[in-house]
Amino acid sequence: MTKDKNTYINRELSWLKFNERVLQEAADKDVPLIERLRFLGIFSNNLDEFFKVRYATVKRIYEAGKGGKSELGGIRAGDLLEEITQIVITQQNYSLEILEEIDIELQNENIYIINETQIDKTHHEFIKNYFYQELSPALVVIMLNEDVALPELMDISAYLTVKMTNSDGKDQVALIEISSAMDRFVVLPSKNGANYIIMVDDILRYCLDDIFNIFTYDSISAHMIKITRDGELDFDSDLSKSFIDKLSESVKDRQSGEPVRFVYDMNINDDTLSFLLKHMSIDKKESIIPGGRYHNRRDYMSFPSLGRADLLYDKIKPLPVKGLSLEESIFTTIAKKDYMVYTPYHTFSYIVKFLREAALDPKVKTIKITIYRLAQISHVASSLINAAKNGKKVTVSIELRARFDEAANINYAEQMQDEGIKMLFGVTGLKVHCKMCVIEREENDKLVRYGFISTGNFNESTAKIYTDFTLMTANSKILKEVNKVFDFFEVNYQVNRYKHIITSPHYTKSKIFALIDKEIESAKKGKPAYIKLKMNSISSYKMIDKLYEASRAGVKIQMIVRGLCCLVPGVKGMSENIEVISIIDKFLEHTRLYIFSNENNPKIYISSADWMTRNIDNRVEVSCPIYDEDIKVELQHLYDICWNDNVKARVINEIQDNSYRRNDNPKVRAQFDTYKYYLNKLER
């Protein structure tokens, strides 16, 4: 099948459509007001990472002189760079419109975001004190001129470009760094029952004369700029350096990567803009985007709540798993039956309790776990260190290259290594993305395995906002094979055989193809045939082609894809039996769930793998079968709740218009109804 625009959607353009869905949440008046601001922050943060990684990759293809059509879904790299830039400019303009609308609505709620021209005498002293006590001591100011090379600008910071104008024509330009360590929003003393907030940018604008009082000028102005750099890590070949040392240096070097995006205040003086572009060696190959007065809008993710619970989503209390108690031994409980933990609806404490129990139990001999993204303060890591102190043989496979979380992982890796934990730093050429843990416990003179397999990171912070399944089990068949994956980490050349779990990079494609072929065979015989999939992204042309084949054979396929989707659904003769929706809501949908009819005796898997080339061919992934009949029924119910969403679901179709699914059925909001489902389950 030819890779053209009619067969596949370009992954970069599809991803931008996903980020547009995030922007829709910011525009949705039914979303609480401060949450709308935070969705603007998520939109901006997503865009930053997109330029660091995906745009940078396309730029590398372009600069290598390659057309890139076969890799990019039928579009040339140069054309794609231009199309991305135009889409982003349109989205940025729309985001500014949303921000202006939210600002008006905040004022209706007696919340005022003021700038430096709106400061009155009641706030003057507070702001001056804040500047001198909090900002001035740590301020980085860079003086620019033609004779001195422009220093490398950090892409985690934004900069105010300051121009001091003199009547003698000797203008002076400077940059003020707005560090990511600064609190971007400063809450001012309330006045007459109203809340006032000022951005740190505007405090700096208000205090320009204090910063530059050693200079003489007739006028002074400040406009914001922001640069985004290529975020790929490059490693040197020095064999004398440890992997941790190499990675640490590479993370630091990321700050000097090639620029891939330059955003500027559209009101900046043309001469100043030209001066900056020239000295930063930015030309038309970079994405140069005019913006508004403020950049780094990812900071809106941390917009202060001001004690206004009415302008936030209601907080949910994580529920217990029916039958699984934090006050009893988890090992004793799961020895009798499998249990499914579904965060954030259930508490993440079960995972920590499992590891704490393993750390203390004298009968536990070994603990093996994979780690992808650790929280800044990780109870998971501290539990493993505790286990090592108690004499357990602990093995940790940690992925130090978990993009943009390398620093936290490196820090804990060094701590764990110092405590005698055996550290495995992945597999050459592969990222370890699977999420699993297995422990061995001595019972009646033999070793018995307990463990868990998950779709998500063992991270206390993300567990509050990411939806993820974790199967807690003592199933010896599954855990024996999980243990084989750890063997593979240590002996990479030995490829194991698996009867139960499905692993990448060796078996995912062939095993999934076999499951799809079974549905194709059933459809041709007139038997029940369906596939239900839930994942973050699908971009593998091989997997898409196989789904097209199943569709043509008459297999009914439902897909819930949160992020990018290169598959084109609903096209007669190609994908007419495929329907796709995307759900963006309060929590980030992160679960991967595969359901195959198997002639109405469903085969069900939870997985760490999306259907992207990297997950199929370039990562270690694990898809785990569900054998417990109660959990199988539960997962089918949960899938149906998501599929029936008619509040936050968008229909993914050929024209990619991101339209909300609306119908006359009773309202179903998947995330809210999932919580109700578990509440009802507890009551029953």
C-alpha cells in the first residue's frame, strides 16, 4: 500500500490536531475557569516538547537533504516544516483569543491579572520589596553588543529583550532571563475583596529603571523572546565514562542544541528583532513565530488557585479496590486472586504498600522492577533502598533516557547504586518502556513469585492525573515470563520464548497480527469478529495496514486514541469498519487496552505499548494477558464507558475536524462515570 496522504495522516500534523483538542478544553466554558488556564499551560508545554523532538527530527531530515516522503506519510520535509509553522501560528493566535476571554471571565470573578501599567500605590511598596528581596539577588542580565558573541540562551527560560534608546543614537540592548526557578505568578495583597495577580515579567518591566540605573537613556522598553532547541540527546564515545556520566553531560548539552523555534513579541522593534536573529544564527529553516506579550505559557499549569475551589475541578478521593486492603498483607490477598488497580480512581498506595511489604518481609529474597519515570520525591525508590538495607537482592532496570525526566532518574539511580542495588541501564539500542515488578518469596522451602504489571509509570505524581491499569498477581505462568524479561536485560543476545505475555521488540507485531488474523478468519466465516483498542497513539504503518485488512474483511474495530492517529478511519473500501474517538478531559488518558473477540470468548491485554514503530521495534514493552474472569468483565465495562462518552469524546475522521461526539443518548462523561462505576462496585 502506497504511503500517501489518502492512506495515512502525517504523524506531526495528527499530533498538532491532538494538541488542538487540548486547546478546545481551554476554550470550553463548561470547564472550571482556572482549569481552563491550566489547559492553556498544557497546550503550551506540549508544543514546547513537540518542537524539541518532532519538529527537530523533521528539520534534521530536511538538513540532511532528504525528501522524507516515505518516512513522513507522503509529504516532503521542507513542505512539512512550513505547514507546521502555519498551523502553530494559527493555534497560537487562537490560544491568545482564549486567554483574553478567560481574563475577562476572571475579572467577573473578582480576579485581576494586572500588568506594570496598572499598579497602584497600594501595591507599589509590595512589588518593590518583592523585586529587591526575591528577584534582584538572583537576576541574570546579559548586556549585548556587536563586539561580544551572544551567549547560549536556555530553552527552559524566557527572556525580556530590553532596548535603551538614546538621542545620540547609541542604543543599548540587554536580555533579562526569566528563569524557570522563578514563581511566574505573584499574588498581590487583596483589596476590597478582589484578588490581584501580576506576572513576574511585569514586575521586571515595572522595575527596569532599578535594574539599569547605571545607564543613561531617553526611553526604555522590554519585549519577550523565547527559543526552543533540538531536544535529542547525543552521546560521545568515550569508553572511560560511565553511562550515567555520559547521560548527565548530554542532558546539560541539550541546552546548546540547535534552535528549532523562535517566538517573539510581535510589537518588538524591527531593528532589535533583526539584531537577535542575526546573532543567534536563526534563518528561515527555523520556525520563527510572532507571538503576544507573554511566552512560556506552560507556566499556566501552575496558576495559583487562590482558594477558589469553585473555579477548579472537584477533587476526587481515590477509592479502595474492593477486596484488597492496605491494612492486610497484599501477598496473602493476591495469592488467592488477581486484582486490578486503576489509578487515579484507585489509590497508588497499593503499589507502594506492595514494595514496602516486600522490603520488610523476611521471606522475600529478591525484588526486580523496571522504572521509567520517577517522581521528584519517590516512595518507590525509597522502598527499594529500604529493601536493600534489609538484605534483599534488589535489581532495578532504570531507563535513564526517559525524555525530559532524565535528571530525576539519574539522581535516584546514583542513590540506589550507592546502596548496593544492582542497576541495569537498559538494553543497547532499545529503551526499556515496560512497567513490571516481580518478587520471589520463600514459602515451604520453595520460591513463590508475586508481582505487578502496569500500563503506567511507577510515579506518585503522575498517578494522580494519569489513568493507568496495574494488575497485581501471583499467577506463576505470567510471572515466570516476566522474570525472563529481566533475564533478557542481562543477556541481550538470548531471545526467550513466551506463551503468555507479548513482548517488544521480538514478538509484538507477529503476536498482534496473529490475534487480528483470528478475527479476520472469524469474519470471513460469519462468526462474531471485533477488535476494541485503547491507546495513546498509533503511527506504525504496518499495524495500520493490518487494521485496514481486518476492516476490509468485515471486522468491526473500535479505537480510543488520545494522541496522534495516522490511521484514516471510515474510508469506503479501506477502513469503513473502523471508528476512532479521542477523549481529552480532567485526567490524561494513558491506559493501553486491547480486546479481541475470539469468537465471543474475549482475549484481553493491558500493555505498556502504543502502536508506534518505536514501541514495536525499538523498545522493550510488555503486553500482559488478563485471565481473571472478573477483571475481564470489569475491563470490558470500562472500555464501553469510554466508548459511549458523548461529552468529552471527539470523533477522529478523514477530515480531522476534531468535532465533539454529540447524540441524544443519556450523557456519559467517561472519567466521571468511571468513578461512579467504582463507587457502585464498592456499595455492591
